[in-house]
Amino acid sequence: MNILLANDDGIGSQGIRALVDALLAAGADIYMCAPDGQRSTSGHSITVSEDIIAEETEFEGAKFAMKLSGTPADCVKLGMMVLREKGVKIDMLYSGINHGGNLGTDTFYSGTVSAAIEGSICGVPSVAVSVNSHKAAHFEYACHLAVEVMEKTQGKISLDTVININTPDMPLESIKGLKYTTLGKREYKEFFAPVELQDGRKGYRYNGDPVVYEGLPNSIDVIAMQEGYATITPLHRDLTDYDAIDEVKKWRIDK
């Protein structure tokens, strides 16, 4: 299989290196288009108001690698175009492995998940992979699940669906198991700390600690992770609330 890799932590991250090695060992051909630096929480933004600087580079194990000044979604969109022009047909898109979980409502901010959604939009089955720590050190189970998904889902993933994998940052033997989950709320005890800028203006820096939940089922991704399980959550890029359409029609809003 020809697999395109992207991420939001940058082309030099430990997570993307681990994922390349795992997919290579499983027999995949690897192509890469990733940011030239950290782009976490960039969401699904794309660059339209300035030029994207693209530079081909060497990445051990990859048949082609390119780093961009743009966003994770830029990397997928532009990477797919460049490879198509080179006659390379991409069979699958992987985004990650991210340093930090992408659970619940955090997926709306996630550059990792957004890169996978962009792969879906571009017409290839897509997978996001994350380890639930910004100082992630244990990638073994995330790599195992990534390879399992590659081998077992061929022809079975709708192009409207993205597979979202999250694992605890624990040694493999310490992880309780795997749960197939729905998205939950990912809430924080959040605050904006005031900072003094060099030019005398006042700024703010966001910070927060995750809320610990009680009494909720571990069929929810946030709860399963909290209890020490890895999660696989299928995400759908159609945000329409179909149940609400008939109610909205009743409003009879005229021209």
C-alpha cells in the first residue's frame, strides 16, 4: 500500500518516526508531507493569505518526503496533489502519531484529526493516531493499532469516516485493553493567565487541567482513556443534525 503520512507536531517528531517504522515493517510504502515545525491545535485551517513554502527533504524509510510552512490540512491537500502529479496513487492517509490525546470535543481543535479529515475529503481512507501525553514516550500500542487498522479495514472504511485511535502513554503491559467508543466531552478547569508583553501591551496565555469524570460509562472515549484503555472512535465528517431538520422546517422562516 502507498501511505501518505502527515502530522501536526512537525516532521522531526518522535511520533511520526515511530509510525513510519511500524508501517514500513508491515510492508507499506511511505510518502510524507508534514509541517516544518509545531502546528498543534491548528484545527482544519488552510493557508490562503500567504505562500506555502515547500521543501523536499530526506526521511529515512520514505520514498518521498516534503516539509511545509503550512498547516496539517495544507500538508495533506498539497501532498496529495504533488504525489498525484508524480503518478503516485495514495491508498491510505495516516496522521500522527500525535504527542497528546485527541479525545471528545478536543477533536474540533486537533490538527492531527483535521489532517485525517482532509485525507477523507481528498478521497482516501484516513486514520488519526495519538498517544495521550504531550511528553509521550510509549508508542508501541499506538503503532500496533495503526498496523491492525491498515491490515483489517481495506475496503471497509467509508470515505466519509475517519478512524481516530488514542492510546494511554503507558507500557503495553499496563494498558487495560481496547474500547470502541463514542466521542465525549473533553472539559478543562481552564484559565487565561495574564502576561506582560515586551512592548508593554497585556496578553493572555491559555492553560487548563482536564476534568476527571465520575459515573460515566467507558463506552465514551474520554472515560475509557481516563480508566487506562486505548480507544478507537469512528468519526463522521458530516456534521448535519438530521434529527433537527424537521423541527427547523417548522420555523417557516420566509425569504
